[in-house]
Amino acid sequence: MLTSLALIILVGLSMAAIGSVPLAMGLPCGQIVLSVAVLGILITAPLGAIGIDVSYRRLLEKN
């Protein structure tokens, strides 16, 4: 569970960093790009967490 949360946080931070570049450059579309990046984080993070929690038992084996 801790690993999946760390992965989700890292992906979210990278999406936010990429989304803020046009805004920092002063482009007129910067606010829209940042908003879409934030919405992408809010939508995909819970789906990724649920997917990891559901599938890790089937995909990982103990040695």
C-alpha cells in the first residue's frame, strides 16, 4: 500500500510540474493546461490506487 501511494504521489507531482510550465512561461493557455493537469491527477490517482490494490495479489508472488 505504501509503495502504491508513493508511486501515485510521484506521478501526480510530475503531472503538476509539466502542467505548470506553460503558465510559468506566460502563455495564454497556461491556466487551461494547468487545470487539465490537475483534473488528470484528481481522476487518475484514485483509479490507479484502486487498480493497484485490486491486482497486486494476483500479479506478485512471494518467493
